[in-house]
Amino acid sequence: MQAKPAPEIAAYLDMLAAERGAARNTLDAYRRDLDDYLDFLSEEGVDPAEVEVGTLRAYLAGLETRGLKSASAARRLSCIRGFHKFLYAEGMAEGDPSAPVAGPRRGRALPKVLSVAEVDRLIAVAREGAAAADAGPGGLARARRMLCLIELLYATGLRVSELIALPRSAASARERFLVVKGKGGRERLVPLTEMARAAMRDHLAASPSESAWLFPADSESGHLTRQAFARDLKVVAGAAGLRADRVSPHVLRHAFASHLLQNGADLRIVQELLGHADISTTQIYTHVLDERLKGMVRDLHPLMDEADEAPVEA
């Protein structure tokens, strides 16, 4: 039988359940975290209502030595913050020691990226499907739609939500760019490759429709869903010899950005194309620039020649 929680923990969990509608799994996780925290305080001889900043920081440092990942430690701190705020708000403590404590730094995961060769294989398989004479009318329309989706996504780096909701007029416009309305209603211009424009024309020819959407579907929105696109994309990936778990619409957006940067594009330009409001969001891609930047300094910096010519001291 599970032991009863400490009175302070029980009161806090009751508040979470009553006022915030916390689920049973959430309450169980919070209880485990707080039991561990109060065990530490007990060993240190500290009452939960009298915890000081140094004690809390010592507990967090101990989590790292115990092998907790930064994400787990951050979740634990969030739970403890809420607990101390509750004690203070309820008059059970004279202060909140968690207020000045910074959470553990959480490294940003690098995006999954396909190589240029892998994207070429993916597009080649999609083109073969779109050119198949024995696919039948329905199969041919689906194959040309998939080729259009892949060509557009890799050519523009659109968010999948932006791509599937493109208006049908986007394919009939004569301009070599799209006007895309992204997050926050911000509009941006995205250039189109000739291959993408051709794929749109072929898609329209194979899918006559009165719909206002470029990719109409029998869904609540009236256009293709992101789930359907992701599912069909994995089928093409498998046919191209790529692992399905490595390929998704978002991964193709990452490939668009990474391949541009590898080939010399300016980070600010890529920011504009992706529709990022803040350059810090785009900087997740700078890992692909390391070797390029090192080579640029080596080849162009005027002092590098002097360094090469400098005599080696004995």
C-alpha cells in the first residue's frame, strides 16, 4: 500500500486536482517528484516551509549527479516551484525560495536533415510515380499531387500547414513566387523553381476541381490534412530506400534550409524564406555552417597568410 503523502504535498495535490483539474497521472508524477524532494529536505534537516535558495540549488545539483537529463530536471523544478508558490500563497511559508533559481539549460535538438542525394532519390521516385502510364486516373492524380507537394516543399521550405492550405490560384499565377501568409498574419514572398511550377501545372491538369484549395480533400477543412500528407510521404520514402522515421514534411523543410546554407545562402535570407520572426529560431541551422565559415576565414582572412609564413620558434 502506498504511504500517505506529507500533509504539505497532500494539500498541494488537492489544490491541483480541484482548481486546475490535474489528471491522475499528473498528480502521481508530481507526488513522486515532491516525495523525492522532501526526502532530500528531511536528510538535510530542513523544514519545507523554511527552505532557502542554497538548499534548493543543492538539490538540483544533486539531480545532475544522479543522471537526470536536463529536461527531467527542468520538469522537477517546475513542480517544486509550484509547490513553494502554493506554500507561500497559503501562508504556510514566509517566502518562495524558488523564485531566483534558474532552471537547467536545455540544449536544443538539432533538426533531422536529409542529404541532397537522399532528397534527389525521394523526388526521383515521386517523378516515376507521376509519370507511370498504368496508374489509372485516380492513381495518377494522387501521384502527381504527391510530386507537387514534395517539389513545392523542398523548393520553398513552407510550413506544412502553409503548404496544404495553398489556394488553387497559387498554381495558375504567372509570377515565379508565392505570397504566403504565415504565423501572426505576416506575409512573405517565396521564390518558385521551374520544376515546382511544372509540378503544380501537372497536378492541376490531373485533378480538375471546383475547390478553392490547391490540394482539395474530403476533410473538415476542405483541403489535404497534414496527417494524410505525412502518411503518403512515408510510402514514397520507403520506395526510395529511406527509413520512414527519418522522413516527414518538417524534415523536408529542414533540408531546404540546411542545403541553402551549405551552398552559401545568408542566414538572414533563410530566416525570411522560412518565415521566422526572430533570427534566433533560424540559428538552430548554424551547425551546418561551421566548416564553411572555417574555410572562409582560412581562405580570406589577411592574417592567415602571415600565420602560414611565420617561422616556427625553436
